[in-house]
Amino acid sequence: MNSIRLWHFAQASLGIVQWVGIAVLLNPIIIERTSSGALLGQVMALIGGAGLLAPLIGGIADRYCYHRLLQRMALFIHFIALLILYFADTTAAIYWTVGTLPLLIFRWQLGLALH
């Protein structure tokens, strides 16, 4: 990458919003609805553990120039996760789903930074 393009800024801002949103919004919601610190830890482990796939997904995005497509998919999947969170009850499976949906797409941003 020789120059910074507008989508680089957009992706960086998505990443910042994602981590701030997770730290500020998701943690209190899980604790309030389930009173389970263990469930909160499991969801955070899913989010952090998926970072191991970031170099692979980032390499695929770089090789096949899928940056725009992945960014659009990230926005869509993030919207789905927030929608699921809005209707979430006290079941652990819902929170596991909310924890993993954004990761399917957002982990590639770290992979881009590593290349």
C-alpha cells in the first residue's frame, strides 16, 4: 500500500467504533441481562480470539482486492448483530452470536495493518 485512501480512514473508524462499542455497550448489557461474568468473559474471548484469523483474512482481501466488498459486508453484519442484540433475552446463545457475527468480517482490518 503506497498511499492512504479514503476507505482506509473509513475502515479505521469502523474498527475504533467497534471496540469502543463493545467495551462501552456490550459489556453492561450482558451483565445487566444475565448477571453472568463468565458469559461476558466467553463473549470477549470470542472477540479477541478471532483476531488470530486476521492475517489470513487480510491477506485474502489484499490478494483479491476485496476491501470494498468486505467493508460493505462488515457494515451489514454489524447491523445484524446490533439488531439481534436489541431483541436478545437472557440466553447465552444469543450473546455468543452477537459476539461472533461482527468478527466474521471485522478481523480482516488487523490483517491489512500487518501487511
